[in-house]
Amino acid sequence: MRIMSRSRWLILAVSLCLLVFSDGRELKIRHKSDHPLYNHTLATILVEYASAVYISDLTELFTWTCSRCDGWTKGFEVIELVVDVQHCLQGFVGMAKNLNAIVIAFRGTQETSIQNWIDDLFWKQLDAHYPEVPDAMVHSGFYYAYHNTTIRPAIIDAVKRAKEVYGDIGIMVTGHSMGGAIASFCGLDLTLKYKSQNVQVMTFGQPRLGNAAFASYYSKLVPNTIRVTNGHDIVPHLPPYYYYFPQKTYHHFAREVWLHSIEFGSLVYKVETVCDGSGEDPTCSRSVHGNSITDHLAYYGVNMGCDASSSCRIVNDPRLLGYGNRDSTGNLILSRDPATPLLKLNTEFDHRVEGMVHALMNASVLC
Ligand SMILES: *[C@@H]1O[C@H](CO)[C@@H](O)[C@H](O)[C@H]1NC(C)=O
Ligand SMILES: *[C@@H]1O[C@H](CO)[C@@H](O)[C@H](O)[C@H]1NC(C)=O
Ligand SMILES: *[C@@H]1O[C@H](CO)[C@@H](O)[C@H](O)[C@H]1NC(C)=O
């Protein structure tokens, strides 16, 4: 009885301390390393871009008027929107004036098939050599999603055009889930291409991409990388990490930031743990079972899935034709000159291309 009440007092005392230091809602425990790279505010901004790129209405996305195109991202100017219909990939490049940076975001897998996608991830082999480094192996699906689709040339071209207008400003690359995997390959590619130190990558719930040799190469080239994981999100646990087979296993790169909750009785605190530099900190998300899809679909309270109820349809508007370009396989690239930001959609409808409209409307493809 006495012991019971003493431990209750202890919990209460600890809780009160936490309340005092946490302005009543949120507590941040910096742990192991007080890392200068992680910026909570920036994370809550970039997560909104990683969420918005799921929007299937391309008109709303291109004109930045979608339901998720608000809040911290208000005023964002899309320079390029690319949809690889064949591989069901979507990404954009634009200028975020408030960050004074070019922001690039990639969509992840659509919600309807996420369970299948996760099931497949258990068995993904390290089946491609990363060309720059002798021992580096990666998962070919993620590698080719960036390197062998419409995505790469479109993104590189848009970044080049943006740099011509805005100069050598920072580039922030983001994405959720598979979009995080593509964002990582993109960040690495841009670093190699521009030999610049101003590429920053922040991903949310991304899977593992490659082996330890790849991870250390990646970290050397793109040190300014934050890989946010959330609670029991299953995806960062995949493809699996095999502690006893260091030569054969997938291995995350640093730096993980693990969002989770700690409970004191009925009180729940949100914690953001900045993890160690190994990429596989056993005290971060690896300390729990990855068994949640729900935790995968919400980061910082932001919805990270598709907007339409059942599918990632591509919806667009004939008025976008003036900006549009489709290749022979149906992939779609919408671009505009970053130097002329004002988009006058209503006046730019071109009747001469009306015949093409129906074909383009047929881009309402179910990926
Ligand atoms: C964190 O990021 C925000 C948004 O980019 C910026 O305004 C702020 O200065 C940054 N804080 C630190 C400590 O760098
Ligand atoms: C790369 O893309 C081409 C054209 O889509 C395709 O034929 C080829 O199989 C792809 N290569 C790999 C390794 O996926
Ligand atoms: C649109 O797609 C449907 C089904 O693939 C096809 O039957 C129809 O002819 C297409 N319309 C145009 C204008 O391409």
C-alpha cells in the first residue's frame, strides 16, 4: 500500500516536471546527440509538401490551389509537375519563397494497394549495383523508379531552369514512403550533378534502399539528410534488417528522427528522438515492432495518403494543355517558366488543341 502510493507520487512528480518543461502539450527529448541538422519547424513545413504531392487533381496541384496547398506552403510556385503514368509516379519542383529554396516532392504508393506494396517489400532483394561505388547494392525497383523513368529528366530540367532564375539557392527534396526512397536517390543525384553542398533531404516513413556500403556513401555525399520515422510505422522496418548478416542486409542511412509517444499513466507525451549516426540506432524505431499502417499514413498529424477515397486517379483540366507535354507512352509533364510566375489559366485555353483535350482527359488513368 505504502509502496503503491509512493510510486504514484513519483509518477505525479515526474509528470509535473514534464508539464513544466513541455508547455503542457509537447515534450522534446534530445537524446544521444543534440543534432544541429534536425529542425522541427522545417519538418512540419516539408511534411506538407510531401502530403500535397499525393493530390490527384493536377490543375489544383499545378496552380497550388489544392486543399493541402495551404498553411505553411501557401504561395508555393510550381515550376514543374511530372506524372509518369506508366509507373504511377508523381513529383513536382517549385520555388518556396519563405524557405528561399527549391522544393522537390515525390508521391508514394497509393493507398488502395499499400498492403500489397508492403507485403512485397519483405522480399525485396539487393539486386542492383549502385554505379558510383564498388560494393554498394540497392533495391532495383526504387533505383529505377528515379533513374529510369520520366521523373529524372523532368526534375533535372526544372532544377536547371529554376537555378537560372533564382541562382544557386538551396534545394530541399522530400517524399513519403516510396516517395521518400525516390527523394533520396534524387538528392544524391543532384548532389553528384551540381557538386553542391546545398542539397537537403527530408523523408517521412521511407523504406530501406540499399546495403551498408550504399548507406555510408549516401551519408558522405548528402550529410544534410533527415529520415523521419513515426511510432510503429511498418515501412521503415522494410526490407528487413538482418543484424547477423552485415554483408547481406539492407541498412538505413542516418539521420533518423523517431516520432513516438511516451506514457505516464494517462498522460501521453509526444517525443522526437534524434537518433545516432549509424542509421540503425537500436533505441529508435528499431526498438519497437513495425506493425502499423496507421502510423505510416500520418506524420506530424498530416495525412500522408491519397486524397480521393479509393484511388490515385490523375485528374486534369484542358486549360493545362498550354503547359502540358505528353510523351508517346502517355506520361505527362506540365512546366512553366519560373520567371513568369503569374498563371492565367482562364485566358490560356487554346481551342486549336480541343481535339487533344479528350485524349488528355483520358489521362484519368487508374494507376
Ligand atoms: C528552422 O527552419 C525554419 C524554417 O526554414 C527557419 O525559419 C528557422 O530559422 C530554422 N531554425 C534553426 C534553428 O535553424
Ligand atoms: C528502363 O526503362 C526501359 C524503358 O522503359 C525498359 O525497357 C527497361 O527494362 C528499364 N530497365 C530496367 C532495369 O528497369
Ligand atoms: C479514352 O480511353 C478509352 C479507353 O482506353 C478509349 O476507348 C477511348 O477511345 C479513349 N479516347 C480518346 C479520345 O483517346
